[in-house]
Amino acid sequence: MSDVQDFIRETVTTNPVVLFMKGTAQFPQCGFSGRAIQILKTSGVTKLVTVNVLDDEEVRQGIKEFSSWPTIPQLYVAGEFIGGSDIIAEMYENGELATVLKEAGALA
């Protein structure tokens, strides 16, 4: 499992914004992942990396262990775990998400 943890750690620390999700940004395969993508696009994120957890069961389980968070999607900004779909939506609505994304240099 350490290879998966290394992959996750490297992915979240070398990219400004990473969303571990079900499906892809172009074709989300669950409503929560779709909602998260829509919020990030609406926020103006230009440097988004997505990881489809449905492609690899080890990554799907590994990300839950990495963050100690049981659900997908999971958003990371500047290497920091932000949260899942509900937290992303709440932060978007109160303006916190824009601040975090701007500080990470992830906006156009």
C-alpha cells in the first residue's frame, strides 16, 4: 500500500488543485463528484488535476486512508485536504473556497 500512498502524496503536493473523484471532469460518475467539478469550474479553477478512483481500487481505498475521510470526492489545494462535496459547496457559498484557491494560485 505504500506505493499508493506515495502516489497520492506526490499528486497532492505537486499540483495546486487535485480532486479525487468518481469519473472524470468531462464525465463525472456520481452526483457528488459532478457537483464538486461544477463548483471548481464556476470558481474559475484553471490548474485542476483529477484522479478517477474508479480506475484503481487501491487508489480508491488509499485516498480514504490518506485523508482519514470515508467518502469520495476529496479536494486537495496546495497539498492540504479541504474536504468532500458538502464542504466544497459550503466554502463556495461563503467565499472561503475562492480565497483558498486564490492563495494557491489556481485561479485564472
